[in-house]
Amino acid sequence: MAAAAAVKLPRAYEEQEHVPAPASDPNHFISLDYAEPSPIMIGFQKGWRALKRMLKIGAVVALVGAYPAAVVLSSYINDRPVGIPAEQSWAVPGIAVAIHKIARELEGAGWASNRPVWHPQARLTALPAWQAGTTEALSQHVKLISELSPYEGAPDSDLAAASRLLMEVPGEPMRPRLTAAAEALNRFDTRASRGLAMRPMPEEIMPEELALFAGWAAEDRSALSDRINAIQGGGWPASKEDIAAFYRAKARAHVAHEMFAANASKALTLTDTAVLVAADRVEAAWERAAKMKPLLVSNQSDSAVLTPNHLASMAYFLLEAEVASRHLIALMEPSADDEVIEETSVAQTDGDAETALP
């Protein structure tokens, strides 16, 4: 039996190999000829294609527009009024304003002139001009206070050092200089509050600083006039030189307004009505110049049908500030009658002293 089965087994496989496959039913795939894609899937496919297209376009736009956007966002000019907290006590108001202005630049957008060439701030024009004008104005004002606070016949050493440090040196990092200047100013104010340094009174500082501010106004008006009358070789609505001249003048006007407002608020001995009215006029005039903040600086000539001339507007505001400052200086100067009375009293004092001598 086993032998017979073994003989038949290959035979059985051979027979099975020749078994014909079952015939396919021709009607089995007839329905596929009339099949259509699902509308839902078509919608998904279209949405996916549109999403991929939008992502590609968005990536290109982001790559192209990211740098210009960073340039715009990095240009932040903080021209808000300087607010001195009530809990802070300062011996000299101008020192407080200077330190707060320095802190703004250190903690704000950063020093644009020290940025590497690839940095967005390296493309800016307004911010570097604002910062250079601010530190230049602070340096000159601090120098003025140092001359009014002499020690052994020489300007105060801390104030003189701060004045030098506030001047920008090309190619040198400005942050360490500003930090050192703020520390020197703070040292002087600490010594002045303890009676270890001569502290000029606001009434003493105001006429001197008004003369300084009037000089700034004259210089900036001349620079703005040169740019207004210059041939516009490029740049619309203003060239880089126009923007730099505008923001340098604005920076110095802001320093002038904040310094004068700080000193005027502490000048308690000024009681003459004419002087007080003139002081309000001076503060308002410098504030108008300091608050000018156009979205785009324009220096268009002729009729200015579409765009104004911001440089001309700034020059006019500076002229008003200069006239008001010089008028207040004249009012604060001692009159001839006061000088005669003072000289007479001194002479009488000397005569009494001589009479008292044996």
C-alpha cells in the first residue's frame, strides 16, 4: 500500500498542475468602468495642494521680508518725557535727566553705530543721528554744569570726565563709555547731596543753559537750511543727509526741553510774573520741536502738494525756541537798578567797616 501510494503521489501532483483555472466572470469588473473619485477626497486633495502652495509662498516672503521687517522694528526712538520717580532724590535736576537719558539708550534699542555690518540697525539713519545728537547735547550740558561747580578753581573732575565719556569716538564701543559716564554723574550728585561738592542752583543754571540751547537752535537751523536748499540728488521723500539733520536737531531739542523743564520745576525763587510766563513759553517752544515725529521724514520743495517739508517745520520751531530762550535770558539778567543798589549796599558796608576801625 505504501509503495502504491508513493508511486501515485507524483502523479497526483502532475494531474493537479494541469487542472485548468476557474474561468473569470467577465461581469465581475464591469462596475469599475463607471467608477468616479469621491468629491470629499477631491476637496481634500485641492486643499492640500493649496496649503502646500501657500506654505511655499509664505516661506519665500518670510525669507525676503524678514530682514527689512527687522530693520523697521529695530528703529525705536524713545522721545517720551523723562519722568523722575518721586522716591528718587537728586541734588542737581540736570544730572537726573542725563542719567535717565543714558539709561534709555543702554536698555533700549542699543547703540546703532557699533553694530556689525550685517545687523539690521546698521542700515538705519534716524536712530544713529538721534543717539549721536543726544550724547553730544548731554556732553555739552554736563560740561556747563562742571564749569558752574568748580573745585579749587577747576571744573569738577567727575563732571569733566562724564562730559568726555559722553562724546562718541568712531570705532570705539559706546556702551562702556555711557556706563562710565553715568557712574561719574552719580558720584557727583552723591557728593553734592552731602555737601562735598559745589551744587549750582537751578536759578543759576537756567540763564547759562538757555544761552547754550539758543546756540543749538541756531546751529541746527543752519544745518536744516543747508539741507532744504541743497539739490536733492537721491532719496524720496528725503535723503539720508536730510533724515540725519532732522533727527540730530530733534535729539538736541529733546535734551533742551527736558533739562529746562527739570530746572524750572525746582527754581522756587522765580516769582516774577513776566519771567514765569516767558519760562512757560520757552518750555512749550522746545517741546514742539522735540515732539515732531513724522512717519517718514520729507524734504520736498516747491508747493509740497503731496508731502510736507518736515525740515522747514523743524527749523521754524527751533527759531521760536531760540527767540523765546533769548527773551527769557534778558528777563533773568539783573537790571541796572538792581546793580546800582547792590553796589551802593557794598559801598555802605565797606564805609561802616572803615568807621568801626580804631
